[in-house]
Amino acid sequence: MCACVVLVIGMVAAVNLAVPMLAASDPHPSASVLVWIVDTYVVFFACLVIPGGAAGDRFGRKGVLLTGLVLFAVGAAVSAAAPNAAVLLVGRAVTGIGAAAVLPNTLAVLLHAVPAERNGATIATWAAMTGIGGIVGNVGGGLVLSGGSWRWLFAAALPAALVLAALAGRVAPVSPRHERHLDPLAAVLLVGASVALLIGVVQGPEAGWGSAIVVGGFGCAAVLGVVWVVVELRAEHPLLDPRLFRVPALRNACLGMTAIFFGMFALFYVNASFLQYGKGFDVLRAGLGIIPLTVPIIIGGRHVGRLVRRVGLDATIALAFAFVGGGLLGLSTSDEGTPYFAYAAWLVVTGTGVALALPTLSGVIAGSLPPERAGVATGLQATTREFGSALGVAVIGTVLTARFASALPPDLRAGHDPKTVAQALATSPPDRAHDVITAFTTATEAGFRVIGVSVLVLGGLVVAQSALSRRRRSG
């Protein structure tokens, strides 16, 4: 079950390493399509993870888990063989649907398989796999992609998913089914609202912020979001009851989790390209280059509870956002001349904030709901994490596209106005490569600044609301 978690989470991180390869080779996607190649998987994963858990309760967790692994394999095969960007996006969507069926049911199978007294250790081990999945995705993805083609990444995921399906079919126990209401309309509305929102964000630089597609995207997101709330409020058994967000601690922790993953996956999206283009790293070194971020997460996670008891919950969350936002702003000072060790030091600062935030916010989400709703808490954590990841990639991709085009010298923009580094390098004289890389690092700096400030603002909002609600309760 832990290997299944590593597979579906690792794919979120690994695909970022393939962005430079995708941009430089067939099907030569535009900057906005590159963002969608990353985000399509994450959006379907985020929006369907709660329905995936509900389907497991109703139809059998083992069966839904195996179906998810098969869908993941099918999506990987379609992605690996995709002749164009449209088919690649379909493959990524199918893979995301499979991941949404896999993740919640791995934990459900585990909890059914182990004695009750081991539930706490089992949940902690399972949760740790989400962090390890990011490491494996970067390092393993770098190893696979060093073969020279982005298709190899998806091709490697195909046998991995099938082997895990065979192993799970053999060793996973069959758990009893439960009557759990499924609400496909709510799931479709949630996916539609999320996709519409990201269309507005991603298409802005290319189509113009006042264009019909951008305005229509934001408008559809608002309408579909409202309809989703109405449908769920009227449902006798909603998949995700909007009334849960009346609980201040839960609402703040979900916003905080979204903000942390917003910053972290924006960093993942830019890091691989920065290290390959700006620092000249090959794809394997770029995968290894993110490891300093993970060191505090692995080493410091177990000590966070002691810090919370010593300085308090609000202070710990404030420190977490200060480190994440400050680390991203520190990274915004990096360019092609910055030594990697200085860049890595800011990664450690950012990772320290993530290490403080994840167990703290996870504990608040779990503690805000009664034990019988533990499944909802787990689903909320997964949804907020993945949605924050998708939004972070979309926002920083948008900033990169807009800033890169404007930072290129006018003569390099003339006639073709390239939106990606690969396009600019392919259409510019070889002796102008430095100008292209400088424009990209300038865009990277702007992206990190926007994300860093956003994380600090959202963190301030979370801490302020938490302190206010605590004061009201004590009053």
C-alpha cells in the first residue's frame, strides 16, 4: 500500500522534471499547454479523491484500488504513446482519475489489515509516504528521464502500476462494504469549477486578461462553485458537506494546507527548469537538486509536536509560513551566477517551514472532526494538498510566461514572440543563448517573488483568523 502511495504522489513531482524536454520536443506544447500537462493529473486527483474513497466504501476498497491502478497504467500508456498534446492531456486525466481511486483506499485497506492498536503507527507511516513520494518522484524521475525522452517517464509508470496491481490483488484483504452515497453530479461540478478557474489563470498571459476565454473561465468557476455548494447542501448524504467549513479551525487549516502546497509545488515546477536551464544541470542532477528541501521534512517532522507544546499552535503555524514564504523570497534572489549551495540553503529554509506546517495543519484538520469522520478528514487533506499544488503550478506558470516574454530582448521577440525557453533557444542564434537564459532567470525571480509574497499573505490570514477564533472562544 505504501508503494502505491509513493507511485501516485511521485508522479506529481516527477513530471516537472520533464517540462524542459516536453517544451523542446514533439509535440512542442505552448507555455500554457505545459502547465496543463502538469496540472491535468493534479486537478482530477484532487477533485476525485473523496469520491474515490466513497466508491471504495460502497463497492469494496480492494476492488476500487485495483481499478485505480489499472486506470493509472492505462493513462500512463496513453501518455507515453501520445502523438499530440491533446492525447497527452487525455492520458494525464485518466492517470489522475486512477490516482484518486488509489490514494484513499490504500489507507482504508491498511487500517482493515492491521490490529486496532497499530492504527496510529500505520497512519503515521502512510502519511510519511506522501513526503517520500515527492523525493522518489524527483530522484526516480531524474534517473528515468536521463535516458533522453519524456515518454520514458510515463512508460516506466505503466509496469510499476501493473506490478503493484498484481501484488495488491494477491496480498490485500477484502474489507466489508458499506452503504455510502455517491454523488457524481457534485464530483463533476467540482472538477468543472476547478478546471474553469485554472483556465482563467493559465490562459491570461497568452489570451489577455480581458479576453472571452479568461473572463468566461473565471465566471464559469464562480457559477459552478455556487451550484456545487447548493447541490451539496441539498444532498441527504453529501460527499463533502460545505457546512464543515463553518468550523474555524478546520477552515483555517484547510486554507493553510492549500497555501503550503501552493508554494511547494510552484517551487517544484520552476526548480527543474531553473537547474537545467540556469545552472546547466542534467535531468538527473536536477532531480537530486531538490533534496535539500526534503532534509528538514524527514529529520524535523517528529520534533514538531514538542515545539507546538512549547510555543503554541499559532506561533508554530506563523513560523511555518515565515520560513516557507521567506525561503521562496530568498530563492527569488538566485540567477545563473548564484552558487548552488546558496540556492540549496534557501531550499532548506523552505523545507523547514514545510516540516513545521504539515504535521501541525494535519493534526488540526483531523482534530476538528469526530473520529467517525476520519475518512472525511483524510479526504480533505488530500484534496487541499492537490488543489494547492495545481493552483501553485498554474500561477507560477502564468507569471513565468508573462515575464519571460517581456524580458527577452526586442529583436528576439520580433516575429515569433516565443513563450517558452525551448522555443526561444530554437529560434534564436546560438550566440544569443545567454540572453534567453537571462530572460528566463529574470522570469523565475519574478515567479518566486509572487509566490513567496502570496504564501506570506495567506499565512498571515490563517494565523490572524486562528488567533481571532481562539480569542472568541476564550471570551
